[in-house]
Amino acid sequence: MIDYKKQVLSNGLSVIVEQDTSTTLAAVNMLYKVGSRNENPERTGFAHLFEHLMFGGSKNAPDFDLPLQTAGGENNAFTNNDYTNYYNVVPVENIETALWLEADRMAHLKINETTLETQRKVVVEEFKEVCLNKPYGDNWHHLSAMAYPEHPYGWPTIGKEIKHIQEAQLSDVQEFYNKFYNPSNAILSISGPLSVDHVFELAEKWFGHIPAGALLADMKIKKPQQTESRYKTIEVDVPVRLFIGSCHMPGRVDQEYYACDLLSDILANGKSSRFYNTLVREQKMMSSVDCYLTGNFDTGLVVFEGRPAADFSTQECIDAIWNEAEKIKSTPPSPRELQKVKNKVIASITMNDLSVLNKAAALGYFEWLGALDDINQQEEMYQSVSTDEVVAACTKYILPSNASFVEYIPTS
């Protein structure tokens, strides 16, 4: 149980605090409600670019990392389709260093041709390294475009094309910052050994003077339903054959999400899972196979990945996945099988709640979802999922007509 308190500043900044007296560290998490879904389709990769630009210095802190490291802290960030998250962990007596740095870059980020060019080069090199030069590195470029042809999830977080970052103009970048990096579009969440009232005072001290910014429209976008299978073959210089595919499923706040999550674990979580037992150990059709969820705010994906064995075609392996899905309907998970995956999920949640950083990040995340109270209801939500609900989710979503697949074939 995370005992939290929430307050909204007059400029719209949501502040959520959890007091944890078991540690001497404080975690300061800043979530901005901007991800790749908010980008112009002709100017993609900006949310990820800003993850880098935000460490380029601000008006009163030319070097973001140095003051934090001097205060004994550490920090990092990540970007996804839906939001961008920055986090800091510091000795509690130095928490104001983290708050000062976050406030200064929210209000006065240093954006000029020099900082843009520096971070542009970093992001372009990352794009080349991760997507162009790494085997299978562009798989999400292909799969996203197939699964979401009419939705801003249709490109990966790093961007649709490398030229979108190469050609980014200072005016475009400044406009993006002005639109999304402001208190009314942000969530500050803190966990550590401080009184809740004192943290609210510190939040007002460091962030209360920053102008609110314009309120943004609700970004939830309805995706047209997929009614036929989609398939793409890519012949390229890769070591072995690999396929990655997806089926659409409900978004993160939908009640069916929990059944889908448990279903993916039954299918592919560990060596006792159905995929591993049947497709890898018994039939030896694949050297590896996996299944997981993307957890997007809008409609998400159940993702399949597999490496076919030499004696089997990719189509045979995909057909085997559909067969295993059919078996869920004819041979539903036993109470023991279902409880086992529930226990794994709940154990993971419990372990995460031991860390101030994980708790601060989770508080920001659930507030962003618009379901802050759910942070303490997760165990109940997973435990309440029945066998019938798992079978219903499989029947409804794990279908060839709801699927997109990308196959990689070695040129040699």
C-alpha cells in the first residue's frame, strides 16, 4: 500500500507525495504528458530528441548533471509513445538541488543552435546504431506502421525517419518545448523521508512561479478496427530468420488489460509457459519465442517474437502460435496455472514498492493514466481475473484477422 497525498498548484502542476521513512534517499520524478503520439507525422522523433535536450543545460544550471552528482545524486530519463519521464535520486537533505534543476529546465531550458546541433548528432547516431546498423533494429518501424496505419502509434519513439531529426529547425524545437514543457502538462511525484506538507511547500517554492502554459486537448484517438491479417517479408543481412507480430488489445486503463497481461504470461513467461513447453521443448519448432504487451494508453498490442528452427517455415511457426491460442479455449488454464502467473505479477509489484524511485515513477504514471487510485488496487485487479476472462480475451484478440507480422529472412 502506497500512502500518498496529491495537490495541484495554481499553475496546473500535479504534485504527488509519498512519505517513506525507511530510507535516507528521496526520488524526484517529473513526467511530461508528451510522447511520440503528440508529434507531427512529418516531424517525428521530437519527444525523444527532447529527452536529450533537457540535459543540455538551462539558464541557471548550464550543466544539469554536475550539480546533481555533486549532491550525491543520479538521474536518467526515458521516452515512449505516450509520455516522457525524468527521474532523480538524491540524499534527502539535497532534494532541493533536484527540484531546482527540474524547475529551471522546465522554465528556462537552453535551446540554441549549438545545443540543438550537439543533441541532434547524438540522436542521429543513436538512430543509426539502434535502428540501421543493428540486426532487426528497424522491426518497430515496420510493425508499428502495419499495426497503426491511421494512428500516431504508427512510428517508433525514436522517429519515423532519420531525416526528421537531421532537418529539425530551431523554431520547430522551440515550439515543441513551449507547447508541452510546462506545469499544466506535467506531474511531479516524490517519495522519500520528508513530511508531505514540507514537500508541497518545496514544490510551491520551486515551481509555483512558472506560467501554466496552454491546456492541451485530450489525445485519446480511436483506432479503426483491423479486420484482416497483414504480413511483410524483409530480406536483409541478418544472422537468422526472425518474426515479430502483434494483435490489437485494449488500452492500459481498460479492465480487459489485466486478463490480456495474464494471458501473455501463460503463453510465454518462463520455461513452464505453454509456448516454451510446446513450441521450443517438445516440437522444437523455434529456438526462442516470446509474448508481451506494449501497455499503450490507447489500444495496445500483444506482441509475439520467435526464431524458427531450420526445419520449419516461419508460417508453420505462426500457425503453431494460433494453435496454442486455440488450446487456451479448449484447455483453459487450470486454477494452479492461472494463480502461478498472478503470483509472479504480484511479487513484481511488491518488489517495486520497496524502491522510492519505483514508487515515485509509479505515482506519476498512474496519475498520468487518470487512475491514481489504481496504484493500490493492482493486486486486487489481477487476483480478480477469472479463467473465463482469460479465455474470453484470447478468443477476442488473438486472431489472424487482428494480426500483423514482419518476417526477416537472411540474404545469404
